[in-house]
Amino acid sequence: MNLLDITTFVKIASHGSLSSVARQQGVSTVAISRSLSALEKELAVRLFHRTTRSLSLTSEGEAFLPYAQSILETKEAAESALKPTAGAVGILKITAPVVFGQTVINPLIQNLLTSHPLLNLDLVFTDNIVDIVGQGMDLAIRIAPIKNSSLVAKKLANNRRLICASPQYLATHGTPKSLDELKLHGGLILHGMEYWPFDKDGYSYPTKIKGRLHTSSLDTIRIAAINGVGIALMTYWDVRQHLLEGSLIEIELNDASLDDLAIWAVFPTRHYIPERVKVFLDSLQKALNAAECGWQK
């Protein structure tokens, strides 16, 4: 098989468009179409459903995609082995939750790009779960439990859940000391999290919280909490800086505690991890390790 044709196929699967791949490659759409057709002819299957308005992988295309990606990764690994001093090169595509990306990853950018002049970053900060294989991502940082067993996950750090509010809110409304008192306050509710995951007397005790604000954005909740709108359920890494500065204060209940989460690095299923991914993870791990003592009580 022609490696250029395989590269074209993977790029089309990632971009979802022949024309966008053509623009990126600086060639005509006809040339991209011919490359795809040549691969389909060699494999004797149709890899995409194509109409004038849409393009999507066939079942054969979905089956072939991970193998195509593996072929390209093996090629990259071979080239890297022959150039051990090349370091972190190319485009590193990462997705991470919005607040975590803003508060933890953003401070790493300048040093990464300064230290590795051949490295480029493509960062997608979203609270939605991204299909990292279909979107051609090198890495996802996730805080939610990992459900897709086809992906490779590495735990980076613990991430303690906590409830918090601004000093102004607590001065006005008082600080709840128990679950019953907490229910009397206004909560800032993330969609799908109307019940907060408390443990009480050794048992799981999901508790419905009265909502002053409902939103799909964790960043909106963080800002609303800082502005004194109500009490927020957050994770340590999302509000670490605000806790240190005193713009948010952690609330500890005497009769219940919260389930903890973890921070995970999630990779597509692969045998080879590019040097650019290793460099980023090393930088991130050092940042997490340096501050991780803060989550421990």
C-alpha cells in the first residue's frame, strides 16, 4: 500500500472533508479523491460513503482506520529511531476539560514552545468527550471515569472533589456544617449533576441540591461561585488557585464527604507514543506533582 494514500485516508477521516484536506496539503480536491480511490481499489472496498453534501466512514473504513493509524505511527517511530536527537517535533493535538486546560495546561505553553522550537500545539478545551481516534488527537486529559476499554489510560494524579463558595457568600448566608444545612443553600448545578455524590456513614449517599443556577459549563459555575452566587461542587485542580488566593473557601461537612476522582492521560490504542506526547506529559506530570500535596488533607 502507498503510504501517501494511507496518510490521505487518515486525514480525510479526521477532517471529514476532501476539500479541507486538499487545502491543508496545498493540492486539488481531485488529487485527494484520486489518492483515496487508489487505496480503495487496492483494498477492494469502499472506505467512505460520499455524497455531494456529506462524507462518512463505511464499516470497512471504520475497521481499517486504526490499522492505517498504526501504520503511520510505525513509520513515525522508525524515523524517530533514526533521528534520536530530533526531540519533540510536529503538531501535538490535545483535548482537555475547559477549566483544567485554562488553569493547568495554559501555564505550560510558553516553556514547552520555547524549549521545543519544532513543536506546535493544537489545544481543544471542551467539557464534551472527544473521539480522539476519529479526531486524530494525540492525547486526551480526562477527569471523568474512563469507560472506553479500547483506549489506553494512565493515571496522572488524584483529584479531590470539594464544595466551595466565596467569602462574601458565606458571610451573607452562613457556612453549612451538615448535609441538611447544605440543602438550605443555593447550589450551582452542572447539567447531569443534580445529585451530588456524597458518602455518609460508609455508604454512598447521592444528595439532590437546590439549584440557583443550572448550566452545561463548569467554567460558568466557577465564575458564579467566585462572584458569590452560590455553592459549587468542583474538583481541587479546577479551583486550586482560587483556594490559594482566598477567592473561594472550601466547605467541610461534619457528616458527609465526597467521592474523589483522578486525572487521566488517555491515548488512542497504539504501540508507539511520539516524543512530543512524552515531552508534554513530562511537563504536565511535574506540574501536578509539584502541587499535588495540596489536595491531601
